Amino acid sequence: MNFLRGVMGGQSAGAQPSGAETIQKLCDRVASSTLLDDRRDAVRALKSLSKKYRLEVGFQAMEHLISVLQTDRSDSEIIGYALDTLYNIVSNDLEEEEQEENSQKQVDDLGRQFTEIFIKQQENVTLLLTFLEEFDFHVRWPGVKLLTSLLKQQGPQVQQIILVSPMGVSRLMDLLADSREVIRNDGVLLLQQLTKSNAAIQKIVAFENAFERLLDIVTDEGNSDGGIVVEDCLLLLQNLLKNNNSNQNFFKEGSYIQRMKPWFEVGDDNSGWSAQKVTNLHLMLQLVRVLVSPTNPPGATSSCQKTMFHCGLLQQLCTILMATGVPADILTETINTVSEVIRGCQINQDYFASVNAPSNPPRPAIVVLLMSMVNERQPFVLRCAVLYCFQCYLYKNQKGQGEIVSTLLPSTIDATGNSVSAGQLLCGGLFSTDSVSNWCAAVALAHALQENATLKEQLLRVQLATSIGNPPVSLLQQCTNILSQGSKVQTRVGLLMLLCTWLSDCPIAVTHFLHNSANIPFLTGQIAENLGEEEQLVQGLCALLLGICIYYNDNSLENCRKEKLKQLIEKRIGKENFIEKLGFISKHELYSRAAQKPQPSFSSPDHMMFDHEFTKLVKELEGIITKAIYKSSEEDKQEEEVKKSLEQHDNIVTHYKKVIREQDQQLEELKQKVNTLKSQNEQLQTAVTQQMSQIQQHKDQYNLLKVQLGKDNQHHSSHSDMLQMNGIQPEEISKLRQEIEELKNKHEALQGQLREKDSVIENLKSLQSETGTTEHSSQIAASAGLEQANELRRELEALRIQIQSPSSDISKLQSEKQELLQQMNTASVPALGDSSAITAAKNSELEGRLLQEIKELKSEVKALSEEKALLKQHLDSINSTVAVLQDEKSKLHQEVTESKKEQDDLLVLLADQDQKILALKNKLKELGEPVEDEDDTESGDQGDEDEDGEEED
């Protein structure tokens, strides 16, 4: 209050006396008048004076205006005047003349003070929310403006009041559905202020269908071609989504990402973009980045990235990236947006690698972007964006890293020189005269090696041709040569970061680096010197590189072992001085800035010193190197032993993992085979079932025909006469008889073959019984042959059953045929009194039936012949089996003869061992082996009987 009185006194001294008096009279009139018209006129007069006499009106009339809002709610006109007056008091949006007279700070303080007075009573804000439900334009619009101004002045306090008010946020959301664009647009501005830095209100607004309504407004206004309303909607969407994981997830699950794709549809003619379109598209790109920001949870970011690929949003962004005529700031922001959409997402990174620029011949988009990065004539911000895009493409992308490094290897370089590769561009930028290009190329190449020991080793093979006539130099050596030449600080910092990334966790690269005898003296000389502040950063990086050479040294070089390098540091630099120089890196201001976020953002090229991923490496290695410097040789040996044991353990684990992986593959293959066999078995079973059903159908049809033929016996004589006249019956019957006789003969032949096979099997059995008295190995072979013979016998029995079944069918058919012949021979001639028409009809019917029966018999005979062919094939397979058994029999005979010869030799040479043989026989008897002489005699007699039986057959 003292502040308000002071300001009022200062302002009233210069104002006309009639102004303050008029305001006082108007306030009295508002407070004391009983007529509504008088109060309305007084409030309207206060409104007209509120801009010029803001302090006096606010100090004297605010209480009366709030009273009017409470008591005169039925009159919309006076409520509108009161709300407009309060807005003029609270708002800081003064005219230019007012701003010239009053300082901006004083105006801000005045608006904040009046706002505090108004919201001190929370009922005032609740009352204001009720006015927003009124449809009357003169009430609703001033209420929206007043609440927006209150939020601008005292945002957190007003947000809290609205949050605890029943249905407070829901009432404000209804403003977006107002058909009057002025209220709708100001409602968007109100929600912008309401959702600032308040996650709870952001969630409520989002679940009140804000996304749907805002996207509809953007679409209705023409997307990026719309006016400032589109800009306001995009700002509100950013408020709702930024750093709010719940709303981001709701936005993705609501399929709202798909609705963003039409925003980025640009035509071929991109000239003449308006400033509003540039602003709108810039905000749209920022909204995409909010959803895939690296600061978001990894799972949510990955989900949004995949959705953007599948809905075509990434493809649309790449189209803008490769389009011509796009403004520079939009192109830069598009590159940054594509960077974060592909960062760490393999499917998006693969797609980006396949994008080609519309040139002749087409070039990969990565190559075109790298050409811009190493071009010093391009804007600095654009070059930083390209570097960020390249870093995001390689982030957790070993496939992409390998493709970049492969363009540097000798076997993949294009000898014709027609196309420029990414590796050639990086090497060109690494050794150019522009320090920014040096730094960017070094950082880009370091990202190609990030956490990939294989590529670090492969990069050692890269050879560079420095000049004509001189031998090629390795890339590692060329980097150290440029370091020793004393180039710019920015160039040396970039090369040192590349070398540190290259040598870390790669002992082979460390060995190559130490193999050059000039490198270690150069590093120690740089660290030991007392240089200015600019060179301290280079000294710290040199100390880090030397520490990496110590920690990752495998002691393969005698002159550069860990212990000798430590002694060199202690002698020339001092351990404390070395650690102090190493600490210069993390204490640097630019290091702290780079460690905050992955995107390289620098205010000027001079501040481009550190990379975000490199800061992580420094943080990881600083403590390790410090410990390694102070370790003794014994501790180093123990650490090496532990490392070796861990490596062995890892190798064992890797081996077993490989074995398990192979077994899993074999198991999967076997499962697939089992499934295939199951499916084949099911198919065969269904085929068998179908065939059985068809056979049953044919049998039923045959039985039906036979029954029908029995009912028409009285017509057989006339029918036979007719058939004899036609010359059909005798020929068909004779053919059937011949086929039946042939089948009988074949059946007897098959039975003869079966008997021959039985005799062969009996011979094999007798032979196996004879060989039963030989050694244990021959007994096993004989038992195996016996089992095979038994299996063959079972198969032959099954074949005999199969042969008997068609023979029974043949006999049945023959008996039925004989019955039919008898019936036809004994049938009488039909009466001559029947009419010729009836006889002809019956004769034709009988002729058709008999012809059909003959066809059925032919089909049966054909089926029997097919079955006969199958039996022949089965007999052939049995013959082959018998041949195999005969071969085995001959082998067994040979083994028996050989064993007999060996036994004769043993009996001659070892006659004195009879007692031992008898003891062994007794043991065999105890074990149940058949070694008695009687059993042998019986088996021999049985074999003779079997042979005699076979000869008789």
C-alpha cells in the first residue's frame, strides 16, 4: 500500500485535480446509486479513465468493481465494463505514449501489485471463472483477457487457485470450442499462460481433448500456411508436451503423430516463403524434436521414432532436407530434427543411409551433408547441425560406423575418383587449412570409432599419400605429424580428442602409437612446459593421451612398458604436476557446457572445443588414469593377472554361449523337421481315409446293383437273348473268366514265391543257430540276423494276408459269376402275349444295368491288377532284403571259418589250457549263455530238418 500511495502521489502531483476528483465521484456513484443505469454509466466512465489514470482508478475503484461483479451479474453490459476496467488496471500492455512517460519497470511493478490485490481473495478468481461460462461476447471476451493478464503477472499463484477450483480447467477448455474466432484465439493465449511450468494442469488440459482440438484448428487454418493462430496453437502444444512424459505417451497413443505428417508437405517451388510460414514450420519442427528429445526416457523416445518412420513423417522430413529453395534457418532446424528422429534407432538410421540427393548422378544424403560440413563458406550454425546429424546417425549404430570406416580402407576406395565417399571428405576436412573443418572432421571420425574396438584396429590400415614421390603415411602417423607442427589450438584439440578416442580400450592402437619414438617425447614436452591459458587445454589433453598409453599398454614394446613410462613422467613432469594438468580438462568452462546436452551448440567458432561424447570419456578415464599413475609395478602385475583370468573366463563364457546358440539352432531345425513330418503324416492319413471311404462307396454301389439284379430275375432270359443277338455277353463273360484264371495263376505264383522265401528264412535261422557256438561277437551278429529274419517273416505274413484278401475277393466274384450264369441258363422265355413296346423297354433297361455291372466288374479287375502290381513291388523289396541277408550269411560263414581256424591253432598251441577253457564255459553257464553240447547237437539236428523240409518243397 505504501508503494501504491507513493506512486499515486507522484503521479497526482502532475495530473489535473479534476481527474482524481472525478474518479472519486464516480466511485461514490457506483457504491451509492440505486439505479442500475446510473451505476452502469459510472462504470463506463471509469473504464474510459482507467488507461490514463490507471493508478487512481486501480487504487480507488477496484473494490467497487469487484462488488459490481458480485451484485450485478444479471446485467451483462455493466459486467463487461467492469471486466474491461479491471483488465486496463492489471494489464501492462500500455500505449506507446504511456510507455514513454513511465518506465517499463515501474509499469511491471504496478501490474503485479494490482494483481496481488485482486487474487488475495481467491473468490475473485473463482467468480471470474464463472463469467467465462457466459456466452455473451461482452462478458466472455473481457473475462478471458483479464484472466490471461492475471496469469502473466502472477502465474503460479493463479494456477494454484484455478487448479483447486471445481471444474476450473474444464471451463477454460470450452473456450477452444467457441465459434467466435476472437474468443477462441484469446482462449489459446490464455491456455498458453495457464500451462506454463505446471505439469498437473498440463495433464488435465491434455486429457480434456486439447490435442484433438488444437490439431483441428491448425488443420483448419492451413497448417504451415496459416496465420498467427497456428503459431499460438503450436506454442500451446509445446507447453503441453515438453518435459511431460505422460502427455507425450498420450499424444503417441492417440495417433496424433500421424496427423503431423501433412505439416511438412512442401511443393517444388519453395521461393518466397512468408515470415509467418517460416515461424510456423520452425515451431512444427521443434514440436517433433520435443517428442524425440534425447532427454526423454529412452523407451518413449524409441517408440515415437518408430511411429514417425512407419507413418512417413521421417520420409517427409528427408524430402525437405534434400529440397531446393528452403530457407537456411528452416534447413538447419530440419537437419537437427532428422538428427534426433534417427538417433539410436536402427530402422531410422538404415533409412537415412538409403536417402539420396536429387543430383546427377545421385549421391547419398550423408555425403552431401558432409560436403556442407567441411565447406568453410557455409553458415556456422548449419555446419554444427550437419555434425550433429552425423553423430546421431552413428550413435549406437555399428553397421553405420563400419560403412563409414570401410570407405577409408584401401580395398573399398574408388580408384577412378568419379565419386567422393564419406571417408574421403572426412580426411579432406581433417587436413584442410580451416580449423573448424579440422575440428568437425576429427569429432565425426571419433564418433565412427565410438565403442567399437574392431573398427579402431581396422583404421590402423588406412594409408595416406602426402605428396608425389613420398611413401604413404598411416592416418595415425599423419595426425601426430600435424600435432607436432604447432597448428591452431582448435585443430590440435580436435586431433587430440580423435587420438584419445582411437587409443582408448585398444592396446593394438596404443602399440602403433608408441612404435613411433617421437610421440612420447612430444607429449612429455608439451605437458612439462609452462604455457598460457589457451595452451593449458592442449596440455590437459596431452596428459590424457599419455595416460591412455599407460593404462591400455600391453607391454609388447620393451622400451615403452608401463613402468618405464611412469618413471619418465616422474622424472620429467612429476606425478602431481601431471595430475594437475590432467585436471585442466574437466575444470574448463567449455567442457561444462559441452557435457550438458548432445547437440553441439556454440555461440561462435572460437568456443567449439569439446564434444559431448568426449566429455563422457574424460569423466570415465580421469580417475582410472590417476590410479594407474600411482600404482606400483606389483599392483600392475596383479591387475594384469586379474585381467588375463577375466579374459579367459570371458572366452569360456563366449564359447559356451556359442555352443548353446548352435544347439538352439539345431533344436529349431529338428522341431521344424518334426512339424514337417507331422504335417506329411496328417496328409497321408487324410488320403488313406479318403481312399477307404471311396472303396466303401464302391462296395455299397456294387451290393445295391446285385440286389437290384436279383429282383429282375424273371427278365434274364429275354435279356440274354437280346445280348446274344448283339454279341456282347459271351465275349465279356469269356474275358472275365480268362482274367479270373490269370489272377488265380498269379496268386499261386505269389504263394510259391512266399514258400521259397520261407525256406530261405528257415535256412538263415539254421545257419544262425549253428553260429551260436562261436565267439561272443559272432553270437551278437547271429542274433541281429535272427531279429532281421523275424522282422522279414512278419512282413511276409502281412503280405500273405494281403494276398489272401484279394484271392478271397476273386473267389467271391467267381462264385457270384457262376450263380449269375446258372440263373441266366435256367430262366424261362417271357410270354409272347406281352406287348412289344413293354418288352423293348424292359430289355433296354436290363441291357443298361448289365452293361453297368460289366463296367463295375472291369473296374474291380483293374483294381485287382493294380494291387497285384503293388504286391510285386513289395516282393521286389523283400527280394532285395533277402539278398542283403544272404550277403550277411556269407559274411557270417567267413567269420565262422576264420574262427574255426583260430580255434584249431589255439588247440594245437594251447593244449595245456583246457582246464581254463572248462572254467570259462562254467562261467558262461552261470551267466546263462547256451554253451552245452546237448543244445548244440539239438540245434544242429533242427537245422538239418529245416534243410530237408526246404528240399521237399
